[in-house]
Amino acid sequence: MNEDFARRVAGHVPVLRLGDVLLVTLQGDLHDSTAHQLQQDISETIVRSGVSGVVIDISGVEIVDSFLGRVLAEIAAQTELLAARTVLAGMRPAVAVTLVELGLTLPGLRTALTTEAALELLAQPVVSSRSGGRREESP
Amino acid sequence: MHTAAGVEARLPIRSDMDLVWVRQHVRQAAALLGFGLVDQTKLVTAASELARNTLVHGGGGLMEASHVGSSGVDGLRLTFSDTGPGIADLDRALSDGYTSGDGLGMGLGGARRLVHDFHVESAPGKGTTVRVTSWVRRPPRAGGAV
């Protein structure tokens, strides 16, 4: 019972709705099962609420290994199929360095330095291409 | 003196909960030995990849952490061992993008790039042992350059 309670507390990431966007804040060390649960929760919440964007704040995450990287990329691909866009916000520099060396560059995943920047990115009109990078104005 | 106690450990790898303990221990040990933030992150990430291999492909096993020293430089050595099915083709397992079963393929090849020394022993039916070591890079001595 006690252990079950601990697992539930450790194993749940809150998905908050802010207007047209879902805000997910990852903190500390995630269990594999928690990451899988989150993946499912986000899809279900998008369909239920009809939001058009998801911001995943990973500024509190100390490491992203290939498992978590893959889950994040899958979340982005999933939300795209559900007519929403995902932006990964606040990756730590050491995490970025490590991911590149690991060989996991997560193409197709939009990123922003902060949650605010991610929300601004989502507020911009959708450009046809799926792959992010809309810093330049198209002519 | 105080470092050995915080670095040396034998941790079981039997569930995804154990992966969390492995990562936490490696983080603490690396910090204790004086690794910088980026190197800590690389070590913890490598440990996470290797521990997951031990769990998923090796059917569970053990991580041993130890403090190694060579000519005044501190290092952290991590040994992951399992008694699982072993790896038939090591070269292939170490190549990028190789994946078996669950698609957790960055594991070996990726982890190798994150550490200084990488050694793997495996044979079909004999299990797998991966030993990795990284060294603390000391900053250059002050007083030299202008």
C-alpha cells in the first residue's frame, strides 16, 4: 500500500492546460514507466481538450538518455498527428552536449531556450514544414 | 579518504527503479571525484545506457563502481555485468544505429563515445561485462600563461 502510494507519487507528471497549450514540466529523474505514462497522458489530453500546442519544460532534467530522448521524439510525432505542435524547452547545455555525442540529435523536435520562448513559438502561425526552425521570415 | 566510501558500490539492476539508483549513484560518485558538470552528465548518461542494456538484454545484473587512480589523476570505473544470452557479434552491436529487440539501440556505441575507456567482453551464452572508465580532467596549473 505504502509502496504503491510512493510509486504513484513518483510516477506521475502533471499535464497543465494554459489556454490553447499544454504545459508539462519534467523534474529530476524519471522512471521509464513514468515517461511511458506521460506519453499516453499527453495524447489523451490533446484529444480531450483540443489544444494546438504542447510545451515540455526539461530545465529540471539532469540527463536525457536514448530512452527518454526517444520518448520525447515520439511525443512530438504523436502530437503532430493529433494536429498539435510540441516544443521542448530549457534543455541544459550539458544535456545538449551529451545527446550529440551519444548520437541522438532528435531531428524534427522543436526547441526553445525557455518556456516563454516556447509559448511565443507556438503563438506564431504554422508554417507548412513540419521541421521547426522558424527564426527567419520567409520572403 | 572520504571519497572511497561515496564512490565504491555494488548495485543490483533488476528493474527500472534500479536504473534510477544507478544514475543517482554515478552522479554522486562523479561529483565527489571532482568531475565537471558536462563530464558528470556524460558519465551518468553512459551509465544509464549500459544499465538499461544489462536490464533489457542481459535479463538483469549488477553495476560495480570504483575509484581508480593513475599518476595522481582520479578516475571512476563502472562495471556492468549480466549472465544473459551474451552478444554474438560485438562489432555489429557497437556500430551506430544497431538495435535489437526493443529498439534501445544507441546503447553500446553511444555509451562508448561518452567515456574515456571502454571494454566489453561477451560470448553467446556467457553473459556480458562492460567496463568503462573516465578520468577527471584537472585544470592546467595556474601561473604559467599570461
